[in-house]
Amino acid sequence: MHRIARTTMLLLLLGLVAGACSPAGTTSADDGGGKATLTFLTFETPNLDAKYWDAAIARAEKKVPGVRIKKLVAPSADRTGYAKQLLGSGQFPDVMIAVSPSGFAESGQLAPFTDAELKSFTFPHSNPIGGKIYQLPYNTQPTPLVYYRKSIFRTAGIDAPPKTYRELLEDSATLKKAGVDPFVVGGGGKDSFAASYLWTALVGTDVYRKTPDWLAQRRAGKVKFTDPLFKNATGKFVGLVDKGYVDPSGLSRDYAATEKAFLGGKGAMYPMGGWFATAADQSPVKDDIGVFPFPTEDGSTVLPSYTGGGMSVSAKSTHVDLAKKFALAFNEDRQNLDAVVKSDGAIIAEKGYTPPRGMGPVYRATAEVYDSAVAADGVVNAFLVETGDDAMLPGTVDQSYSFAQDIIAGRKNADQVTKALDEAWAKADTE
């Protein structure tokens, strides 16, 4: 079902540069006091702020004697792009979290985890690259769900969230007639990924549901983005925009501003990952927020999800063993897990873990939707989020975000986007 992902020439070249800049290819060192200093690449969001990371790092440091952590923070949500920059300058971090291993792993930059090291995880072999695991699979993220404002639905005369795609279109028309933007979307500036979530949902319901290994088949050259199955799903995305159900002005908003817009009642529905539940539960309108899986044609449950997001370790670190111990300590510490659940709405994929008591109504509703999808065997991969053997080729994810922005802005239709995506894929496939 899986094929080994191709190594991009760019990362090979960057790897050579990194090796030339630093004997270890990373920034790990001894601090002179008998402790190994490891660099750790993180990111910051409204949910996962500096205070969260500092506390989590401190807890993991205590469990790994001889380690001192130097925190690096990606300047934007694109921590994978920043990791590439660090690799190119000879400063590739010893450990990193939520960085796509695709490309880095194939070019020998990451150390694989053993089965023994993965024994505590529920899905230990999620997102393999060449049959090996390069990122700890500690967190499941439904991406996206559809969050909605109950009061806005009621005011427009909508009694319940839609279950079929036809009902979604009918409800969207009702909301628009009532003067309400059906969908709140973002995707501006550094947060272009958010523009793609309606596309991710539609590929999940219309493509991956029918052909779960579709992207693996794309890697094998058996299907194309211009084929009817994928193009029709893309056409639905275009159709939502053409009908005026997606406000193109949202492209000027970054992630934080888009979240604020939805919580402020600027629209009825918000396609977003499960991590939004925490922000929702911290808001004054938490009891007014519901959640449902993106509707399918026949009303069955399909939920795109991704399990991974954990730590990866540089194969070129001078302290690979210590870096692995820190990575496992960070992702297995109970307090750290509770903290990411409370801060970021994580659904932890570790054996025996249960969420802390007192989680808010939106988190509980999110977890219930996920559990229902699992029970219905409706969980599929999340398009543009995959990182394993059946992931997009390196470089094509960022291009896809741009294409999603083009669709929302009305600059491209389904024919143009799928053709451009095939062309981008062909180019990436030869590099």
C-alpha cells in the first residue's frame, strides 16, 4: 500500500551543506558543565505559548540526566520550512516536534525509532517512511471538523447540523440569505495552510473514502489529480466559493484573527482541526459551539485524521541516544500530555491514557465525534497533512496551499488547479 517516498535533490544538497558547515550537522554541544546541550525546535500558537513549552521542556529535562535544552522557536507556523533553513545553514536541531519528516528522513537526516521505543503508542507504525518511523505518533488530530455556532443556526431556522452534502448546501443557502457568512476561513500571510481545510475535508469524503490509498497510487503513477474522482472533489470546493459561501476576504486573516472572527460571530461554520476545541472552551461562547464531521453525499461518517505530530531526532546529532531519550520523555510524560490536551485539545494516542477531568464541552464533543468515526470505520487520511510513504511529494504541500488560496480568491477553477497540481507533482517527482 505504501511506497518509499522519493528524496528531493534539494534536501540532499542541503544535507551536504550542513555537513560542510558543522562536523555533526547539528548544533548540539557540551555546555562545559558535563551536560549535553541539545537544540529543540518548537513553534508557538495562541494555544501552545512560550509558557507551555518552557514548562514541558523542564519536566522532560528532569527525566533525562545530563541533558540541557536550548529552545528554538519557528518564526511562523511553517516549522518544516524553518527546519529546512536550519539544515541549510548547518544548524539542524537535535530534536524537533511536529515537523514533517518527509524529505528529511529519506536523505538520512533523521534517526528512526525502534519498536521497543514505540511500545507505549497506540498506533506505533503510523506514517512510515520506507517502513521506518521517524516521528513519535503520540497525538491524533481530526483535520478538519466543522465547528458551528448553535445560536446562528437557530436564528436562521436551522434545527440541527447537516449530515449530507445536500443538507450542507441547503443550510449554507439559508445562512447566506439571512445575511450570515456560512464559512469562516483564513489562510493569510504565514498561515496559508488554513485556506486548504475545506479541500482536505472534500478529498476525505469523496476521494479517500472510496480509495483510501489514493495518494499512494498517485506516487505509483496509477492516478492523477486531473482524474474525475479528485477533480470532482476539488470542484465542490470551487462550488462553495462560487456560491458565495466562503468569504474571500478571510484570506487577509492569519490563524489567530480567523479564530477570533469565528468566536466573535462573524460566520456560522469554521472548518478547523480538533485543537480548536481548547480555544473554544476558554471562550465566553463555549456553550454555543457545536461540532460535526464534514457531511458526505449519503450521510455516512467520514473524518480525516492524522496521528503523529511528535518528536523527531536528528541522525547527525552528536548525542542521538540522549536526544531520543529526551524525545520519549517529552512525549510520554503524563503532565506534558495533560498540558497539551488542556492547551491544544489533543487526542492522545498512547496506551492507557485518559484525558484529565474537567475538560470543556467543545473538547468532549470533539472527542465524541472522533470516537464515533472510529466506531463507524470512517477515519481516513487527511489530505495535505500526511507525512509517510503515502504523503504528498516534498514541496507540493506548500504549492497546494497556494492553490487553495487561488480557489478562494476566485483566481482558479478545478480544471486549472488539478492541472497545475499534476505539473507541480511531475516536477517534484524528477528532483
